[in-house]
Amino acid sequence: MLNAKQEVGRYNTESSNTTVCQTMTPESIKVACSNCNLRELCMPVGLSSEELQKLDHVVATRRKVKQGGHLFSSGDAFTTLYAIRTGYFKTCMLSEDGREQVTGFQMAGEIIGLDGIVSDHHNCNAIALEDAEVCVMPFETIEELSREVPVLQRHVHKIMSREIVRENGVMMLLGNMRAEERLAAFLLNLVQRLHARGFSKSELVLRMTREEIGSYLGMKLETVSRTFSKFSDEGIIEVKQRNVKILNPDALKTLYNPQKL
Amino acid sequence: MLNAKQEVGRYNTESSNTTVCQTMTPESIKVACSNCNLRELCMPVGLSSEELQKLDHVVATRRKVKQGGHLFSSGDAFTTLYAIRTGYFKTCMLSEDGREQVTGFQMAGEIIGLDGIVSDHHNCNAIALEDAEVCVMPFETIEELSREVPVLQRHVHKIMSREIVRENGVMMLLGNMRAEERLAAFLLNLVQRLHARGFSKSELVLRMTREEIGSYLGMKLETVSRTFSKFSDEGIIEVKQRNVKILNPDALKTLYNPQKL
DNA sequence: AAAACTCCTTGATGTACGTCAAACAGATAA
DNA sequence: TTATCTGTTTGACGTACATCAAGGAGTTTT
């Protein structure tokens, strides 16, 4: 049964009680982080209600991006970070001669745009893999509030550090691992993140093409496909187009983390 | 003539005038950033003298690390960042089954340890490639001062963003480029950074083995060696052990950035 | 409902790089 | 001086993955 429950996650994006604060206009309610059920993913925990209210000002507005649309492009001026509310993104770089490298796949609750800080310009493209909505968080505002709210400051640092560590892991994958190990790691990482969002531990719907997976993992789409087929033949997973069911997670973990001989 | 001038850089690590401030004890002078000629590399520019003095407190102490010694190891508790004063480091991860991935090479003026912020523990090893000295900068202090000095706050964000962008570039190398392109990019990056430190644009001394280069670039030491030899045969570089002289930088750039066809 | 897409799968063949192995070059030690 | 080490080079050969090619499966267009 490949009926992945990814479409009907346990999170509503808005709390059921939308009238917590009587003085709020519908508009301000709409962008209130304190009201958002994704908060625990993008915001620090353990804030006082006063701090929480301050942080509501981090999100200036929302923005919708159609499937295939660019949230930002390489070269664009950097002014804001984005928190993904719904939908999936990929970030990718293009080399001079047109080769594409996918540098990450991002999902709800994750922060996108950190690459722009260093030079005030983005140097990758962020493209929606399906219709998406993001919270626009002007970086100036984030910095101002970080100075007043140490918990937020620490949170911002952690988010950036997490990205550095994630990329370290990808370097390990690309530099040292074989195709099977890479794909195993990729699948395990995806379900783990989906699980943290209330989805199944074993079923997932891929939002990206084989080619995009391949670009991320440094292999060709044919190799991705063959490796999926191999896992399927071995009874480790069940693949039906973009629906994947993990039948034997331990086998994947062993592939990814072989024992020291 | 492969007489690389890397040993005798134009920077003295201490300003010649060590008695700027009469009230300073020799100890406090020793760790004063305001006094350090590497400042422009690790510290923000455009600080008032008051701010500059505040920032002197960022560096708690100095620490020497012998060649081959660990500045920190994977699993160590994270409390401080380090600014490299002298010497070279590599950072590397070890997979379960013992494969090593070098994630970066760091030189004077660069900041090391950012990977530890997210989990309060380091998850890579930082190893000195030669006898080295670092400035110990407790992260708590950095955060405190960042709240007071916006320029420092921005600087910290930029350093982390720069690391993210660097790793994006490495992902592109590992995922899309061939051995020659990787090594060309590696050499160009090294001389560029050395040049920013006052060294030659064309001559450099490698601080790492072929195996370490290979680990960073996702190739075996034999391939690194062969590619060096190939460049040498083609008159692009001159190699004598770890001394490298770049004879034709444009050829390297073309290799790294081939024209769109 | 056929046409035209895009995306995916699978087979046959090619190749860049890895593996194995031997020899060499400097550096340090005996 | 010779001996021992570590790091490097180079050759012969093997392989994991890329490339090329054809067909299939959904999806959208006409």
C-alpha cells in the first residue's frame, strides 16, 4: 500500500483558535508566528509571551511561489530570509558552463536564504518544487530582534551552524560514499525530517525528479533509477514512481553506516 | 625557482608598536585584537576605538597546537570559536567505518569551530597541519558583544554565511567536476587566499599531503599526483614536492570555468 | 482519443578514476 | 655511512558509474 500520508499532515498551518487576541486585525493574525503551528520548527522554544509577541514582527509578509517559480535567483540582492510555510524547494547553483548542482531540498519549517548574507547577494537559486508559501523575514529585523532577545540570537546561530553541519555531511557523501550509500542516506534523511513534521516514518512522496536527486547526490539520473530498482529488488523499499515505502529501514542504515571491519 | 615566499609573509603577527596603550600589562597586550595585524582578516572593519577596545575582550587567551595535534575533536563540548593566528589546520569527519573526509583547510585569520554551535558539541576534528597558535574566543562572549556591537553581529553572520557558501562550492566540485577541474579550483582558491595574506600570487607551499588533498576533493592520492603531473607536463604549473608554482593561471581558470559551448 | 509532453526504466557499451604494486625521494634515526 | 620512514610518483589493470539509446508510463494538450 503506497498511500503515503504526506498530503494530510498532522499540522494545520493555522491554529484552530484564530481569535486568541481580540485586538489583532485579520491581517496581523495571518502573519503571527505565535499563532503558527510550524513555530516549533522555525522559532526558538522557551520564549516568554512578551518575547513571543516581539517575534511576531519578524515576519513582514507572506509570499506565494508557484511550482517551478524562483523564490530568489543567483545574483539577486539579499534582504530577507524565508521560512517555508507550505511546499518544497530546492536550492541549486549553476556553473559557468551550465551544469546544475542541487545544494539542498527544503521543506516546511526550514529557513532558506542564508547564502545571501555574506555578500548581500544570493549566490544560488531557490526554486519551488510545488506551489509554496513562505514567510518573509527581513534580515535587518532579525538582527535587531536578535540583539534584544538572546534566545533568538542563539537560535539564528544554530540554524546557520546546522546548515554548515548538513553540508559537511553532504561532502562526506559526495567524497567518500558509493551510489547505494548516498541514496540510502538521502532516503533516511528525508523520512526523518518528514517524521519530525508528523508524517509517516516509512512512506514518503518524493517532490523532486530523479535528475534532481542525482544532482544533489552527485550521480546521473539513470544511476538513481537503477539504485532504486536494486533496493526494490532486494525488498528494502517499494517504489512506485515518486511514492516510496521503506520496508527495511535497518538495511538502509547498514548501507549508510557499514560497520568498521 | 621554487623559492616560495610563504615562509616570510608580509604580516608580522604583532604590530611593531607594542606600547600603544601604557596602561596595558604585557599579558593584555599579548591578546589585544586592536593590536593584531591579522585583525582585518578576522575582525569587522570600521569600528570606533571604543568598540575596538570592547572587542579586545573577545579573545580570552591563546592556545598553541603542535603539528598533528587536535584543536578539538568530534564529540568535544563546544564552548569557543578559534581564530587562527599562525599555522594551518584541516577539519575532517570520520565515518563509522573509518573513512576520512577532509571538510576544509584553514589558514591564518580564519575562524574555526562553527560546526559546534548547533548541538553544543563539535562534530568534526580540527587538526594542525603544522605547529599553530589560535586565539580562543568563548562563544558566550561573542554573543554578548554581538548584542552590543551591531557591526560585530553582522560580521559573525557573514562568517557563517561565507562558510555555507564555501561548502556550496565544494558540493559543486564534488558533484559535477572532474579531477582536473577540482584540482584547478583547489589551487586557485589556495593562492587567492594566500595572496590576500600578502603572499605570492603564483607560488605556494602545500601544507597538506596528497592524500589530504584527495580526501577534500573526493579523489585518491594517486589521482591527485597524476593530475599534478599532467598539469606539470602541460606547463601549467611547476611542482617540486609540496612547492607549487603556477605558470599559467589562465589555463587553470579555463579548466575550472569552461566556457558554455 | 490520439498526440505530445515529461519523467522514468533498462540494456549495451565506454571511460574516468580507483586499486594494486613497485620503485623512488627526502627526512630522520642508528 | 646505511637503514628506516613517510610521502610521492608511475604503470598495469579493474570497476563503478556515465553515456548512449530505446521503450514505457503517466499527464497534459489538442
